[in-house]
Amino acid sequence: MTAEEIATLIRKTIADWHVENENRPLDYVVVTDEIRRIKPLNEHRDNLSEVVKDLALTNIEIWHQEDIARTNLDENVVRAKRNIDPLNQHRNDLMEEIDEIFLDKVKG
């Protein structure tokens, strides 16, 4: 993938997310068992565009959870704060996957 293809994919992912989640309630459950699951070391997908898209989606979710955490409804703030940590871990896992994909390309 070129840098322009990555940027285009991220822009499209952000736009699609906003359309798909336009009417999502503040108490929507973001963090699932899949996001909580930590991938074993050295296990990654070979599809860079898939990982980049997942990373963009995870970033969007974090940004929106952080917006919710700044509201005045305590129950929404607590839920958002509990979502942010596992989302951050998921984001870190995805960035490590991207690193592994690039390292495999350089070595290969």
C-alpha cells in the first residue's frame, strides 16, 4: 500500500463510521471480548489494509469515548472510562501488528 492509499482508506473508514453510528446512543457497549483479547506475540495478519482499517476504527472509538467521558452524566463517564483502557490496549496491539508486517516485508 502507498501512503496515499493508506490515507484514503483512513478517510473512508472515518466517514463510514460516522454514517453507520450516526444515531448510536451514549450507552452503546463498545468494548467486547474481541477487543479485550490480547493477541499472542508474533501472531498477525498479513493484510496491511485490514489492520490499518481496524486501527482507524479503534482510534475513532477512543476519540468518541473520550468525548463521552467529558459529559456530565456520571454513569456515561464511568462506562466511557472503562472502555478507553481496553481500546488503548487494542490500538497498541494493532500498531505492533503493523510493525510486524513491515518487518516481515523488510526481512523477506
